[in-house]
Amino acid sequence: MADITTTAQANRARSASENPVKRFFRATEIDTRLLGMIGAMLIIWIGFNILSGGLFLTPRNLWNLSVQTASVAVMATGMVLVIVTRNIDLSVGSILGFVGMSMGVLQAELLPQLLGFNHPAIWVVTLLAGILLGAAIGALHGSIIAFLNVPSFIVTLGGLLVWRGATWFVTSGRTVAPMDSTFRLMGGGTEGSIGATASWVVGILACIAIVATIINSRKQRQRFGFPQRPMWAEYFLTAVGCALVLGAIAVVNSYPWPVAIARKYADANGIAWPDGGLFIPHGIAIPVLIAIVVGIVMTFISTRLRFGRYVFAIGGNQEAAELAGIKTRWVTVKIFALMGILCAIAAAISTARLNAATNAQGELDELYTIAAAVIGGTSLGGGMGTIAGAMLGALVMQSLQSGMVLVGIDTPFQRIVVGMVLVVAVWLDTVYRARAK
Amino acid sequence: MTDTRTPLVEMKNVSISFGGIHAVDNASIDLYPGEVVALLGHNGAGKSTLIKILSGAYKRDGGEILINGEPAEINNPRDAKKYGIETIYQTLAVADNVDAAANLYLGRELRTPWGTLDDVAMEAKTREVMGRLNPNFQRFKEPVKALSGGQRQSVAIARAILFNARILIMDEPTAALGPQETAQVGELIKQLKKEGIGIFLISHDIHDVFDLADRVSVMKNGQVVGHARTEDVTKDEVLGMIILGKVPPKAIPGPGAMQTA
Ligand SMILES: Nc1ncnc2c1ncn2[C@@H]1O[C@H](COP(=O)(O)OP(=O)(O)O)[C@@H](O)[C@H]1O
Ligand SMILES: [Mg+2]
């Protein structure tokens, strides 16, 4: 008892002597590295906004940015777990291509013969089949890595070639289009967005979830009498979290449907066309919603489940994990299977958005995915990384990409920039880790 | 004195080799409840390898292991833990990037009724156990790589005693510690012994363990030189066993004993 009070006093004494900035970060437990990334992203956004004469920070561009980020963001969440265990997956772009092509053929050519065109079950069957296929490919890679001891770099480099080649064989190089009309909603667009009201509902639910999480963690810590965050820090975190969520909803809700589509919709529903035009907001795009759900599920898996704990423990010290009785090989297989599932979800988003499955789908995505994870704070040294960071990393990469398109930079030069950013990000990671020691 | 009881652990004629090197060659050791057996020998004598066979980290090439007189099937660390065998490895074997509670419960996490990790319950129990072992320990939220050698050691020890071990293996447990912490570990060993736990205490330095041990077993070049009760031998005689393989009269010679004939 005496012990606890003295340490509490010591803590208070320590916080009093710290400078206010340090105290703020310790109290709120905000990761400074994450904050640095948000800073970098804001610089990129404002920079491109100036260079493009105010075209970047518009609801239209930000909405598009969110949709373009979705597919890589989904894969980046899995890449975090892969890299945390000191593995790498170079095959995600090719798996995306192969699974995307397979889902394309299934929904556009095979299932309509069985079920009839635009049958409502086509999209689910296709998606589930794709997920199974992705999981099987990932599990195969994982098994070779874990049980045959072939380095992941080599296995997935092989996979990069094998699955790209296999993609070609599915249709002998033919592009498959169009996709099933319900399946297509997963790609976004005017139809594939949930509209203003539903978006606000999602936003409010998210705010409730933020408040509930903070209250719950406080209660849990109270139950065992652990030290708490100061009240002002809790209020601050809640306020910032909710403001960000509602701000994002406001942005996507101020991007209206294009005039032509709005007019068609008005005609079809017998709405008189008003003089100022009809303002129908897009709201959150379905692929973005999918990515957010994936992010939440993956965060849950990596922080709340035993599997996630094992992933990080293996990344920290594989021998220790084995001696603790963890079946490290099976964990590796599961990580790669999960990565395959995420590739399948990304494939669904990307084929749905393009409304076609092509041979080149997902090319170079492995690099964007790895870059997203690394920029987002996943350490190539293993053992460190967050899902949220990786998704933000994907947003940073896509912001760079979209910004360069917007200001008219040519594709070859875009690649040069992306390549350099990747190297710089890894260098920063090394510097950060050296300093953390 | 021990002959009438069943040994807690009996390793009989255990061998293992790594690519031609006989790291452990036909070694037999035993351990009774409430007893501390010091396993001594130079670096490279095969001590760590022998006990890693008992803890399930290595698979033996030959020989058998009896627990309470029954043949035990130990093929991996999980099997060993089922028999109540807990190990503090020479390398500590802690996961550097997770906190103390995660390390204590690694592989045996407490979970809520929903199957999620019950981190607060694990932290609470960790605070309790660490409070007993090392009352100054306060850094519960930090990854263990941020801790000092002594603190990491106490995490490794806490993990071993958390799950009611019956057989405790401590491989050079004081190698990274200062004198005060070493004394603390000594106290802990006496306390655990009182609770009836059998302890293998491994060291290359006789001075660390002679006062704590009931018996010594000495290894040299992968073979057991001999066993002796500490009351029957002097430190110098044990040193002779370690260095020369010379077995004093009151000790029981093993296959590695110096041939005097
Ligand atoms: N995993 C291994 N692979 C190859 N050789 C090993 C391995 N583990 C131990 N050895 C060898 O076995 C011998 C005994 O080592 P060890 O048991 O660590 O000795 P001690 O713990 O007594 O210092 C040494 O020669 C060592 O090089
Ligand atoms: Mg050793």
C-alpha cells in the first residue's frame, strides 16, 4: 500500500519536472511517430493544393483519394503482420491479379450460366470463392516458408512471377468485363456510395464507439487500480477522434453526384429538376467502408487476440516464442493465409472499381503495400508496427500519387518519386530505431 | 537418504549430437522433490543442452526421461510444461518487444469469456508476482528490451514460477546479475525449495551454487563425471571433478570419470 502511494508521488513529481510538450504526449499516449506521419501527410496535401491551384483539397479529390487508397490500404494491414515477423510478401500484387481474374471469370462467365444474369447471389459467391482462393494461395506460401524453410523473400518472389503468369492462363490474356452489377458496388462510384444520411449514421456510431472504448478502458483499469490517464487527456482524445470522424463525413457528404447522373436519377424518380441543379451527396464510398472495417478487424486481431500477440512475440524473439511453446510455424502459415484473404478483398475492390478484370491488375501493388506499411511505422527489423499506421501510410502513398497526377507529372517520374520515398522511409526507420535504443 | 523415494525427474542415458559433435553423451541425472541439484561444468560441457532436452527445446537421440517414475513423452516445450517443468534459459528467452505481462503469460494467455486477451487481469497478476520478486519493479507498460539485465532476469524468473512449477530449471540464472540481485535469487531458491519444488541449478562457477545445492552433478565434454552430496565433498574436490574429471572417494562416478586404471 505504502509502495503504491510513494510511486504515485514519484510519478507526479516526474510529470511536474517534465516540460509541457513531453507531459502532453505521455498523458495522451499519442505515438509521436504516427504524429510525424500525419504532419508529413498534411505537408503533402497543402503542397499539392498550392501547386495545383486549389484542386487537391476539394471534396471531389479527397473522396477520390479515399477510394483509390482502399485496395492498397486493405493489403497493407496484412503486410504489417508479415513484416512484423521479419518476413516479406512480394506476391500480393500478383495474387490480387490472379484472384481478381478468377473472380472476374466466375461472376461474368461461369455463375451467370448457372444462376442467370444479375442473380443476387453472384457477388457473394464470387467474393467467398475469391477469399478461399486467396487464403489457399497464402497458406501455400506460408507452408513453404514455415515447413520447408525457404526464405519468404524467395517464396513470394517466385509467387510474384507464378501468379502473374497464372493470371494470363485463366483467360489467355483476355480482359473480362463487365462485372456483376451488385459486385460493382464494392468499387465505389456514384452507385457504390452510401449517401449522406447513412454516412452521418456511420459517423455517429463511430463517435459512440470512440467514447465507449475510452470509458471501457478506464473502467477496466479502475477495476484493478492501475494508473489512469488524466481526465483532460481522455476528453482531448475523445474530442479529436470525434472531430476527425465527423469532419471526414462532412467532406464526403459535400461531394455531389455528377449532374448527368443526378438528372437521370431525378427523371427516373419523377423529381422535378430544380434551377440550381440537384445536390445529391456521395457520402462514404463502399470500398472505403470495407477498408475501414478491415482495419478495425485487423486491429482487433493484432491487439486483442492471442494470434496477434504471438505475431509480435515472434517478431521480437522467435526463439523465445518457440521456447514459450508457441507453434511459430503455424502462426507463419496463418499470417500468409490472412495476407491472401486481404489480397482477395483488395482484388474485389479493384476489379469492381475498374469494372473489369485485366492481366495487369495489381502490378507494382506489392511495392505500394510494402511502402505503406513501412511509411506507417512497421519496422523491417521486426516486432513493431500498427494497422492504423499502415493504413495512413497507404493514404500518404496515394496522396503523393494522386497529387502528382493532378499537377501533371509524368508516370515515369512518378515512379522515381515513389521509389525514392520508399528508400527514405526505410532510412528514417533505421534512424528512429537507432535513436530508440 | 534419497534412495527410498521416487525421483521427481530421472534422465537415463540421454544422448544428443549436432552434426557429429556429441554435445551430450550417455548422461544420467536425477532430482528429488525439494532438492537443489547443481549441474556444474566448463562452458561447452553440455549442461545447457542436457537440460534443454528436459525442457523440450531439443529432441534427444537416445535415452529416456522419467517423471515421478513414469516414462515421460517430452517432444516440445509445451509437453514439458504439462509435466510442471519450467525453465529459465541462459539466454533468458524473453520476447523483447512486448511488456512484462505479455512475457509472463506468453503461450498461456488469460482470456476473457469472448476469447480475447484479458490484459488487465494478466497485468494485475504480473504486478502481484513481480511485487514479490522485485518490489522496485515499476515498468509494467514498457517492452522488456527497455529493462536492465536484472529486471529482465526477474521477468524470466517470474514467468517460471507463475504457473506452479514442480520442476524448475535455472540455467546460469545469476550470470547477468550484481551481488545484491544474486543474493535475492539465492533467497528465492531457498523459498521454492521449501515449497517442495525440485530445482536444477546450472552454473560454470562452483562458488555461485555450492552453498545452495544439496547435490552436485558434474559434466565434462558431454559426459557426466559424477554425482556427490555437497556435504560429502569439498569445493576443491568438485573443482577437480570439473577440471580433471577426477572423482573423489565419496562421490559416485559416471561415464565421464577419469580412468585411473
Ligand atoms: N544447437 C546446437 N547446434 C550445434 N552445436 C550445439 C548446439 N547447442 C550446443 N551445441 C554444442 O554442444 C556443446 C555443449 O554446449 P552447451 O550445452 O551450451 O554447454 P554448456 O551449457 O555446458 O556451456 C558445445 O560444444 C556446443 O557448441
Ligand atoms: Mg550453458
